[in-house]
Amino acid sequence: MLLVSKYTAIKQLVYSYLMIALSIYTGYPKIESLANKKFPLSKGRNSNQVFYITGLALQLSKYEKIPAMEIAEAIASHLSANSARVFTIRIVSPGWIHLELTHPVLAGWLQRLVEGRGDIVAQEHGGTGDKEDKEDNEELVTVLFSPHSPSPQSPIPNQLFPIQYAHARCCSLVQLGEREGLITSEGAIPWLNKQQELRFHHPSELCLLSELVQVVDELECSDSSDSVKWEKQALCLSQVFDNFWRDCRIWGEVKVNSPELAQARLGLVMATQSVLRILLEEKLGILALLEL
């Protein structure tokens, strides 16, 4: 069973699978101590893919007289046998392991971001959802969508206007999509085509997806309370969203000829709204405005 439903951040998901793979070495006391520590895991910089790089094999090779490449191959073999639906795996000398997320996993992650947004919208309008659904989304909603919102009277610094503008733009696009029947509260977004591949091909779509993954990783895995860091993250996400909105049409010919693509792009807008909202309200202490 895929673990995507358990974790808010993709980085957490990858780490959990690596910890399972690490168990093949836990017969060694020194390596057991490594399992109790955080080992290096970073997101790759190629915005056209969502992949992670770990030097776990390089670290393990220090504890035993085993070449790092041999350890990397053993870990890759374990992951391939047990999580082929989650990653495609590549080993890079001298022992780096590259783990690229499969499209169905990314689609599931995006859908949970959108569903988490829906829970918050229902709460804001005084609605109540099904108890089972709320429990199923508990981890996502609890961490990403805390109920503690700033006061509407909070001042809005000028430097944060681009973030507010991007958030308000997301809100207006989603509302328009709802009015025109492109998205509904009940329907899942058609992220994947018949080949089980994401519908996104334009560089600006892929860049926005990659940035969303990066920011949620930071939200979940960073202990920083530095407002300057979060302002930078939010401004960067806002700029990437602006590029997406400039380059990727939703209405007109796209809506008529490729309605599933239009829906998937609106799904990206909804996911972006979710993440911008938490950056504004939880990290920067400013009410996320629905319109400007």
C-alpha cells in the first residue's frame, strides 16, 4: 500500500521508504545508531522532475568495509522490489541514489493538498464534513491548515503584496472554475491521463509542481521560525505561480478542447492557494485575502 496518504510532505514519504530499506543493515550496532539519526536527503534541482538524492550509501560505507556503490545497489534493489510504484531509481557514482517520484504518487499528493483546502473552505463557511473523511485527512489538515489565523486587522506590509495578489488570484480562478462547472467539491481532479502520466508538460506547470513540493517539504521538515526565510519562500512561490498563469491557459481553447487539462491546471491553482495561505497566515502572521 502506498504511504502517500500518511504524509504531508513528499520528503517525509521518501525518508520513510529509505528507513525501511536501511533495516537490511540493522544487524550492525553502528549502523543501528545511524538509523536513529537523520541522514542526508535533498530534493533535486531539476524543476522538470520531482526527485530526491541521498548519500545514505556513502554514509553506510564508512561503517563497514563495503564499497558505497555496492551498498547503493543493495538499497536500490530493495526499493525496486518493494516500492516500484513509488520511485524510479538511479545510482550515480560514487554512491548517490536518485529517487524520482512516479506520476501516480505525485497525483495522490496533489489531490490531498486540494482535499485539505476543501476541508478548510467548509470550516470557514460553517459546514461540517463526514467524520471518516476528516480523520483520513487529519495529518494533512492538522499540520498544513492550522485553525489559528491572524486577525483581519493585521497590517499588510508592502513587500508582501505580491504574495497576497497571487493568493487572491488563485481564489478568483477557483471561484470562476466552480461557477463554470470545471471543478466541484466532490470530484477528484483528473491529474493523470490514460497512460497514468501527469497531464503537465509545459515547463511552467512542472516548475510550479516542483516548487509546491519544495515549499511543503520546508513547511513540514524545517524547524525554522525565521520570517525572512518564509517571506522568501512565499515570494518565490508567488513568482513561479505568476509564470504559470502567464504561460498556461485554462479557459478558451484549452477548456473546450482539453477540459481535463484545464481541470488539472485549476487543481494546481487550488494547491497553490492552499500553500500560500499557510505561508501568509501561519508563517508571516497576515490574513490571506480572498480578493484585493
